[in-house]
Amino acid sequence: MQFRYRLLLLGLVFFVCPLTAQLALPLDSSLEHRGCELPVVKRDVMYQRPYAFRKGVRPKNLLYTVDYREDGRTMFGDTCHAWPQQAKSALEYAISVWSDVLQNDRSIDIHACYSPGLPGGTLGAAQPRRLLFGPYMQDTVFISQALAEHLIDFEISDSLNPDIQIIINKNFDFYYGTDANPPGSQVDFVTLAIHELGHGLGFAGSARYDDGNPGNGTECAGTDSTGCIGYYVDFGHKARYCGTPYDLFADVGNDGRRALDLPNNSREMLDALLGRSGGILFDEGNSDTYFTGTNAHPLYTPDRWRQGSSYSHFQDPSEALYYALSYGSAVHDVGRASEVMQSIGWSKAFASFAILPVTLASFDAARLGPTVELTWQTGREVDHAYFVVEARRKDGSFQDIGRVEGMGTGGKGATYRFVDGQPSSGANYYRLRQVDHTGQEALSYVVGVRMQPTEVVIGNPFPNPNYGGTLYLDYESDADRNLTAYTLTATGRVMARYRLPVTVGQNRLTLDVSDHPAGFYTLLLGDGKLRAQRRFVLH
């Protein structure tokens, strides 16, 4: 970047412009919205994509500092609790992944909160502490603080205003390992942290849906069933909407127009944001200032607006920046988010998702009746001989289950299909072993499919110890049924009785223990045939 341009941006990032309150979200230290609020979903398909660290590149994790907000301090109005050491280690591993991807030269400061106060279905949330205003690629935008520091090579954060705020819901039974191999009943903490840190680093747009109800805030201009992108800025002589760097790359799917060029506060804008105009694509070709990519990545645009999910995520569930996490999935490779980061200004961002010598554009699996269908696409093939399909059942190791011939050499790639006719009950995991004509081999990432279980699997209650609020229990069922649960004190006294309907597959049971006194408890479960017990402690 030219030195004069850096000075101009530095001069403007602290410029406080008048924002029309009814039309703009707060943008400074009073920022109250959490940005992405990541939910957990139950899916038949799981992904396991470990990250391959670059060799011979200087490590950058010392350029990140984390302030663990403990001892009753708050974030977004929620009280922060002590961080378990394993949660700290998992968060710092996620930071090391982004350090390796970005190779940032400025320190990135993070405030991290571990709280029971988030809504029950939300895993975590994150946002930049401040959005800073300045010129960017022949436009004027609001830039996340971490990205602004990178662009101007100047430190802006301080102890009160970190670059990123991240809050984690401590009520979930997380898997804290770094091997991208969580059990099917747990949520992978590293994936959650990588996802949320990505938003704090700038993977986020400013699109909103207005429901016309001033009682819950005016999202755009106050007109029902309209959409807008950008924050409304009144310069005195001229007013306009200014977006984020991410917004500059959003194109309408059916005609390639920039989404920012649609009329704001309009039904046309809302139709695009709800996927009714071919969806929204992140088009790398909109600018080559920082990256010369030409890909267009579909963004998540469901036909019902999901605040904190719609627009600012990929549509592809195998990506780390997908809108939700599923049990048993672990995506530590930031994948195509690295291309987004390059496009918006992280000039050293590194893409690592192309693991195979044969460029693998996609690899997916789906239940097909009693079988599993595997499909994959290649972007190019050079001297390619064949794929070996490998499967892992339950706790076993990967075994060869088939072979698919390759196309040899070709620039356009090909589409492949394989059907596993004998999957086992429960989780089945698959990967591809690519072999070229010289005998060299490489492995793909892992994709898994859950088949209908034939047995009941009961997890352990959590959080445990519990602080007298809500107790959760994961329960995988082989059929729809009704459970009866009891909580018993150490002396055998029944404190509460619960009737809990479950459906076939994975269930998360919720038990209110807020009226139980502190002590040791036994949780008894029964369905008429099966009886089980689990222990927990209340403080």
C-alpha cells in the first residue's frame, strides 16, 4: 500500500461522523449487538478437516494476547466465569491456526468470556470491539479494528478496546481436543473458536432485515419487509450507506450486480438477501487490490432471515465459516475463508484447503436409504490414476472399501460418485486416498454420516459441577420414546420428576435444577425397558 494512502486511512479511522440514530447500528465502544451467534444443529453429515500448519514459516502466535475475562466481569451483559485450562488450550490452538493463516504483523488483542448466560441454543458469539471508518479500495467503509491495524500498520487497541470480543456458552459439553476427531455426541471447541475469531477478524457484513417494529429496534429505515446493507452516515452535505469490506464483494447471484448497488430499504434488497434472486455470492473478482482470485462463493441466504447467521456465512457446511456447528464435526482448516481474508485486505493470508495434489473442489456424503452416497468434484487433475475410498466404522481404523478410476490429466476436473452399500449403524466416516501414476498418495479430509442408531447411547450430565441452573444430557435413541427421569439426593430423597419425549437419533435433554439445594445427586433415567443412572454435583 502506498505510504500516502496509509496516512489518509490513519487520519480518518478516528473520524467521528454523525450517524442517524434511527437508521444505524451503534459502531463504537457502545456496540451492543453480538454479531454472529453460532447455533448447534443436528445433522446426519459430519466433517473432520484438520489444519496443516505451514513448515518453515515463522510462528506468529506471540502477536496475539488474550485477556480471559473472569472473576465476575461481564461481556454483552453476561457474567464471565473461570476458564477451564483445557478450554484455554483449545482457544489458543485456534488462535495459532489463524496466526499461521494470516501471518499478521500487528498484535491482535482478544477479550474472552466463558459464560452460562447465552441463550440455550447458542454456542458462542464474537464481534470486533470497534468498527473504524476510512477509505478503502476507492470506497469508504467501516473496517474491523484488527484489519484496520493491519492495513495502516499502526496499533489502535488498548486495554478497554480490544480488537475482538468472544463469548463462549459454558453450558455445552465441548470436545477440547485439537485432533479434529470429536465423538458424535460432542461439539468441537476449536471449530467454534476458529469460526468466531474469523468474524472478529473481518469476515462479516452489515446486511439487515427490517420487520417494521420500532419496539425491537429500527433495523433499516423502519419499513416492514425491507432489507439494507451498510450503516447510514450523514456527512452533512450528503448522506449515504457505507458497508464493510466484506459487503463490497457481495454480488446478486442471478445477474452479478453488486448487492450494494441495489436500492437500500427496499423489497428488492430483501429478496436478494433471502436468496430469491439467485442468492448472494462472495465474488473475489470485484477487486484485485489485495487478491487476484476469481472464485464466487455462495453465501448462506435462507428464505427466512436469521439475524447473526444470514449473509455473513458460507452456504457450504464443510467450511469453518458455515452458519452452524453440528455434533461430531471438526473443521480446523479455515478453507475458503482464507480467500475472503485475502480479498478484504489480509494480504498474507494463506489457503490450505487444497490438500490433494489433485485439486479437490468438494467432497460430501449423504444417506441414500440404507446406503451412503459419496460425491466429490475435482478442479484439475494431473497424472491422476485413481481414488481409493476408505471407511471407518465405529471405533475401528480406516479400511479400503472401493476404488474409483481417475480421468488422468485435465484442466476442468470431473465429478465422481461412490455408494457404500453396507454402512454400520451410527457414525460412518469416509476419506479419499488419491494415487497418481508415479505411486504417490495423498489423503483428503474426512466426511461422516450418521445412520439410524440401533442402540441407546447416554452421555453425562453437564455442566458438572452445576451452579443450580439448567442441567443438560445428550441422549442418542434408536426410536421415538418417552423417558422418565428423577433427581435423587445422596440420601435417596426424590427432588424432582421429569417426563422427557425423545426422537430417534441425537437428543439434548434439558432439566431445571434451579430449586435444588447444593449437594451430590443421582439422575435416574428409564423408558420402561432401559434404566440408567448418572451422577452430578450442585454448588
